[in-house]
Amino acid sequence: MLDWSQCPAVERIPGKVSRAWLFKGTRVPVKALFENIAGGATIQEFLEWFSDVTRRQTEAALKYAQQSLEAA
């Protein structure tokens, strides 16, 4: 499991969305990005469906996940 606490694009707030890691300033869980990609969605589709999430946040989360996996 990734330690999302070091990713600047996400946050975890006690009592908000079951303490899931969320894109900052939204109620959109980070895992929604990966679930949608795994289901065949494009980044553009994800951004259209979750309009509160910015492209910058999405790219930061993907980059962080990639770097974390490469370091493992």
C-alpha cells in the first residue's frame, strides 16, 4: 500500500469520506482514479466525470504512485 501522506495533491481528513485519501479540496477518493483507469477510462474521461479534480492533481497522483512503485 502506498503512503499517500507525501503526495501534495491529496489529503486525508478525519470524518470525511471514511478517512479515504482524497484529491485536495474535493470529496473524490484517489482510488477512484485508479479504479476508473483499470476499468478502461482515459484520464480525460475521469476529469470529465470528476470535474472537481484538476489535471495537475491527477498527474501528481499518477507520478507519485509510479515513483513509489519504482522505489519498492
